[in-house]
Amino acid sequence: MTPGERTAISVMDIGGTHVTAARAEVGAGGVVLGRPFREPLDSGGGTEEILGALVRCAELLPADSGGRWCVALPGPFDYDRGVGRFHGVGKFDALRGFDLRTALLDRLPGARSVRFCNDADAFLLGEWRAGSARGHRSVAGVTLGTGVGSGFLRDGRLLRQGDGIPPEGRVDLLRYAGRPLEETVSRHALRRAYARAAGLSAAPDVREIAERARQGDATALGVLTRTFHALGTALGPCLAAFAPSVLVIGGSIAGAWDLLADPIRSGVAEAGPGTGGTAIVPALLPARAPLLGAAYLGSSQGKAKGAMA
């Protein structure tokens, strides 16, 4: 890319409870991200319900946003084919086996091409380019929301294998106490644990559980502490082997950083001897980083700097 040349691309970040879209311009000096637009989304809804949310969000972008799209979303997903592989993960079941690329090409305004990337990879790349991981050579990232997303990066390359990297780079495939990690660390698991501990038939959402903990609810604080200590325990051996200089934590649940930072750090320290050189920090750009990363990954520059290995 020559100096002054810029590539226009529309980007979208699909989460478990909302979708965000923005117009971006990628150049040699970085990404200029336009105003993001956000729409609620139910990852447990049907195909048309999910597609409707994506299209409504896309239609909020400026009319001159161009026909190139890069869409960041969680796995399991066949990012090359644009087909969902979701099964038994508690989200996007309606997209299993569904050709999302073709559907979006048909329905997104002016779309000529649609690429897909992992949302945690996009988040980590965005934080490495402009956020908390900027200037670091070796970086790990975790996103906390409906589930647990993860990414590993060294020298500007996103990695899927290597020392300390779980299969497919997916921390959600790790196990804790003999069970899949997301049965302990996820939005659903947190709500279930609090309801059980508090004797409730229905639990409030994680945001309210966190607020209760800040207001002195010992049950809420205990659930959050145990949950994120468990996350640190699961991550410790990975971080000890991969040896990143920084672990960046993002996602909607990371908004309760004041309550989860110490338990994560203590769990990592206990389970991962030698991880003292890894700083554990919150995302600097929690909402913008996935959009920035998607812009890089969806552009020619993204191919060079955000390649998978």
C-alpha cells in the first residue's frame, strides 16, 4: 500500500447480545474508523432473527461505505467458507451449516465481497495495533461475554498452534475441574452459579451481579471471585508456555474489571509458575478493537500483518 492510499471497508462485530458495524478506511498510517452503530441481537434466535439484526445494523452506515465487508464473529465457524459450525455451545445454533456469506451478500446494502474473521483475533489485533498491547512483541488476549474467546499473537502474526496455545487457539476448549471451561466461565455459567448460591429461581444478568458485589453482596462477590480465579487457573499453564509480555482481557464482562482482575491474576500465578513477566491488563479499546482488527484483516494490509500461522 503506497503512502496516502486508503482502502475503504465496512466492518461488523457480531457478539452474543449485540452487533456493531462501522465504515473504516485502512492506509499505511493505520485505520480511520467511522462512527460505530449498534443493534441488539439474540444469539439464541432463529436464522431470520439473527440476519435481521445484522442487516438493520448495516443499514445504519453511510451510503458510500463501499461494497467490501469483513465480519468478526465467534467460533466454531468455517471462516473460509462462511458457514457456521455451532453445536452445543449455547449460541448461534440457528447458523449451524448455514451459508452466512451468501445470505449477507444478498442482503447487506451494496455488498460485493464478505470476508470473515474470528472476533477474538480481531479484538487482539486491534489492541495490538492501537490499544493495551501496542508495542508488545508477544501477546495473548481473552474476551469474556456469552462465552470465552481467545487469541495469540507474536511479531504481528496471529497463531493457531505452538507452545502454550490450545487446539485451534481456543481457550474455550480447555477444561476446568474436569468440565469444559465455559461451564464455569461464561455469561450463562455465572448467572447459574449466582442463582444457585443465592437460592433464586432466576438470576439477574452479569452486570447486575457485579453491581450487587460492589454494594456488599457477599454471595455475588464470592461467585465472581471463584469464577475468575478458575479462569486464571485454566490460563496459567498456557501463559507459562507461551510467555506473552501482556495478556489483554476484553469483552462485555470485562467491564467488571475491578472485581475480576485480582482473581484472574491470583489464579494465573498459582497455576502458571514463571508467569510473573506477563502483565494482565484490561482492553484500552474494548468496543473499537474488534472493528479495527477486522478492518486490518479484511484489507490487503491485514493479509500481511494479521496472517494466521
